[in-house]
Amino acid sequence: MELSHKTRLKDFKTINPDKFKLFVNGRDGLSGEETLKLGSYNALLKNSLPKEFQYYNAEEESFESSHEAFRSVFPRGFAWEVLAVYTGPPEIVFKFRHWGFSQGPFKGHAPTGEIVQFYGLATLKVDESLKVEEVEVYYDPAELFGGLLKGPPISESHIDNEANKSSGATHGCPLFK
């Protein structure tokens, strides 16, 4: 949570900033500063697929734009739920679910109102003070993007109509609104 809500590593209470590394799906680890600079969504969604196959291009998103994209899709929140804990400290292994309701557009696709979720496994290596030194996260991004891109593509005219509705502008036959 701190990665999404704090901007200075020295303000973090749950990690050891000198040793922290984040590993996602076997990729090279990111330091705390690198993770903070990229943003938590970009760090988790970064991949090496050719650009034409990427649902989300973390290289083109900023910390702010990535968080805005997910706040727009999930205005009621995008919960991270621990489902099972398999081992205790110093190496904690757990199963998680990340979920929310698709209530806003994502990358040109309409919301569905349905739950969007994905499951994964993670490990946390903690020090004697229980501060996190390493995080390894394993999950299938296709589970997430399958839900986010399930809605139909939004045309420019649809976007314009929605903007006009919300601004109070009216046009066309009132019987068909």
C-alpha cells in the first residue's frame, strides 16, 4: 500500500529501504527507488512482449497516469486480499487475489460493471524487525487484462455523447436518449 500512497522512500514504515527489491514474474529485481519512480502498477505490469501485443505499456505510463487509469476503472477501489498464508517469517509465502468492479473505461474499452480479478502467489523476505527486504510476485496478467478489456471498444462518438450527457448538453430526439 505504501508504494501507491507515499512519494519518499524514507517515509515507508514496512520496508527496509536499503535492501528492498521487487521481483515480478521472474524479471530482474527493482530497488525501492526504482519501484517508487515507476509506480506500483507499472512495476507490476511491465513486460517484455512486443509492443503490438501489449495491453498496457508501462514504459509509456507515469506513476500518476497509471494510478489515474486504475482509479478511473475501479472508483470503489482495487482490493489486494490475502487468501492463504503458507509459511511464516522470515520468508512468508502467500496466495492473494487483487479485485475490483469495472466501473470506468480502460484504454478505450467500456466498463462492464463486473468483477475484475486475478490470483497470484507472493513471497516476502523480512528482517528481524519484520521490515520487507524482498518481494516476489507471480501472477498471470492475462487474468487482469481479460476483465479490463472485456467491454466493447468505445467509439469517439460514444465518448463525445457521454461527455455531452454529463455536461448537460442536449441534442437529438429526446425519446431516444
